[in-house]
Amino acid sequence: MFKALFRKLIFGSALILCASKLDAQERFQADWQSLKKYQIPEWFRDAKFGIFIHWGVYAVPAYKYEWYPRHMYNQGSDEYQHQVATYGPENKFGYKDFIPMFKAEKFDADAWVALFKKAGARYVVPVAEHHDGFAMYKTSLSKWNAAEMGPKRDIIGELAAAVRKSGLIFGLSSHRIEHWWFMGEGTKFDSDVKDPAYADFYGPAKVYDPFSKKADNVRPIMSPEFMNDWLMRNIELADKYKPQLFWFDWWIEQPELEPYRKSFASYYYNKGLEWDKGVVLNYKNETAFPEGTAVFDMERGKLAGIHELAWQTDDAIGNQSWGYAEGNTFKTAQYVIANLVDIVSKNGNLLLNIGPRADGTITDEETQVLLGTGQWLSVNGEAIYGTRPWKVYGEGPTVSASGQFGDQKIPFTSKDIRFTVKGNTLYAITLALPAVNEVVTIKSLGAAAGNGAVASVELVGSKGRLSWKQSNKALTITNPGSFPAGNAAAFSITFKK
């Protein structure tokens, strides 16, 4: 009896101590000084590669790109002409009328995630709501959602369950804020956007072009009601699906949204503490979040060099459209692999997008790129996952693209080398496969560079011995004749103590 009572006292004390630590844990406040205490979680720094998914009603018309719902109401656009010619006047057939056609009848969350896992992705980020205002999840704030219309399935919920079941990290994105002006062109003529019956879907539909420099293009300041709705939708997403990554598009940078940005960031970070899981909030433009309060993301672009804080590129396999569009062209696995390595060498992650068809199938082109990337990572993943930048990101003749919307137009070559490091091992990765009899030359590892005396060089994924030599000018590696994977070669290098 005494022993049982003693165990209860000890167990009870442990619970009290645990609760005291939780209560004493500092919470984030909705101010920048407090938010600067945010620390990027190790899972994100280790993951390196994720999958982005642009899928929604815009996959039904599948014309040009995912901004079709905006441009179909622009009377001077090709999209408008296509819409009227194909579906009729827009006061009779508008964007809302595509929703019943968005059936997702072949959507299989488990099959999608199995493909993403084969691709070597470590996290998955579907779009929860795009600029069009149609939520891909069951929301209490709007009837215009995939659980009640169209597919009549909670797409985000199904993906969240499948991703977690597979052992990957689940995230999501919101592009809701751009809805403030996204459907505005439809208010200029007789279209269904002007019909009060659909104001809860198309609204607020302000007339504004975020890319126009015309003097009369005055940005309409967002109302408190709209910004509060934005905040409530984000809180609902966080509470309901517990994403470990929350991605925002660029327009959240507007000055009037600042209090709401800070409020959501503090709420989300505190939820991460509550879940005991590291969370990541992505933003695009520097004016949205001060450096260190969230994780910077570059659309279709890269940084020129190593950045002290972890960052991310979001890019699409599709060249013209993020969502499914007929006639889209696609990047190759070679492009994706080379740019993944380049990004990782600079302390970044790659969030690679696919755009499924309206029925829920993924294109053959995107599937092949994903499988090709995964095949390379299955051999060379040790040089990518869990690594950190070295003293320099790399060397070689090809200039790396940099900045937002900076696609790598000049292909990398086998003479372009990128470095990563893990523990005492340095990885040197060629950004294309060396040709037969081509000697791999790494000037940064010449003895004169002062980076250390090389003790060993091995080809990742191969047990065969390599012939190599470190001279004053460079480390040279004789081509082994064959490589365990295509696209790029990774060498693991150790140094003498």
C-alpha cells in the first residue's frame, strides 16, 4: 500500500512539473519583436524537397493557366473570347458553372502520396484556396467549397490523412487574400459576377490590376471585414488540419493587413508549441514579414548565394501554368535535379508544383519528372537530405539565375559543382553527368585553396574505388566509367585530421 501511494505521489509530481513547464513556456505575441524569436524547425532544414499542388475548379476549362477565372471576365483578353465562344455569354455561364463539372472522380489521395514519396519528397503542400475563392476543404465560413459542391469531398482532409499515414509532413497554402480584386473585371459588364445571388462567391470583386502602372489604377484598401474573414479562414485551416507549413502568396504584403499577419503568425506559432511540432510560415516579398519572423520563399527563382537563414523556392514542373492547362509544356527531370542541388547548396528547399486534371489524375509528363527525380534521390539522397551549406555553395562556368521569376535559362553542365556538408563529410555534386573520359575537376579543393587535405573520395551509390588526386590547383577525379544514377554525380569527400 505504501509503495502504491509513493508511486502516485511521484507520478503526480511529474505531471505537476510537466504542466508547470508548459505554463511557463513563452508564447508568441502579435508583435515583430516577439515573432523574431521564431526558430526555423530542423525538419524543414533537413527535408529539402516538397510537393506543391495547384488543383481546383480552374482545371475544368484548362485554358492557358490558373488565372483563367480572372481573365475570362476581361473583355479584351483571349480567355474572354474563348469563354464566350465555348460556353456562351457570361451572364448565362460564368465561372461558378464550372463547379458541377469539377468532379474529381479519379482522385485517390493515397495514390498521389505514394507517387510523391517515390519522388523523394519529404513534405506536401496542397492549395487549400486559390484566388478564385473556391475552398478545397470543408469550411464553416462559405458554402463554396469542395465538400459541399463539385467533388463533394474534403480534398484537403483526405490529403492530410494520406500524407501523415505515409510519414511525410503535411502543409497547405492559402491564396485567399488576392480574392479582394480577382473577379473585379466581371463587374464592368453584364456578367454573373454582378448578380447579388453570387456575391458570397465572387465578392468583393474590386476593380484593380496589381500589375498595372497606370495612374488611374488605384488600389482599393481592404475592408476590416474582408481581412477578418481572411484571418478566420486561416485559423480554421490551422485548427482543423494542423499543417506544419502554411504558405501565403505575395499580396499579403499590403500595409493594412499587417496587424492580421502578426495575429495569425503568433496564433500559428503558438499552435506549433501546443502540438509540440515545428511549424513553418512562408511569405514571398520582404515587406510582408521582417527577416527571421517567417521563412522567405521565391517564386520560380533562386538566391545568388548562400543565405544564413533557410529559405525556399516554389517552382512548377509546368512552364506556363501552375494548374492543369491543355498545351502546357514541362521541365525535365534533369532541370529539376540540377536546380534542386543548386538551391540546397545555398541553404534552400525546393517546393515543386504539379497541376492535376479536373478528374484527379496527374499528367504523364509530371509523373515522369517526379519519378526521375525520385530515382536520382534514392541513390544520392545522402548528399541532399539533412545537409547544410559549406563554406562556398559551388563553382563552375554557368551563371546561376537569381531573383524572383528567374528560371535557369542557361543549362548547368558537369563542370558546374555544388557543395553540401553533413557532419565530417563534404559532398561535391556535378550539375550534369560527366561525359565518358571526362575528368571531374574541383578547384575549391585544390591544396592551395586552404580547405583541407583530402583523405578519401567516394562516388555516392557505388562501392567501386575511385582514382583521384589532390594537387595545388584542384582535386581531380577520374571518371569511373559508369554512374549509379543519371543526371548528376555526387562524390563524398573526407579530410585528413
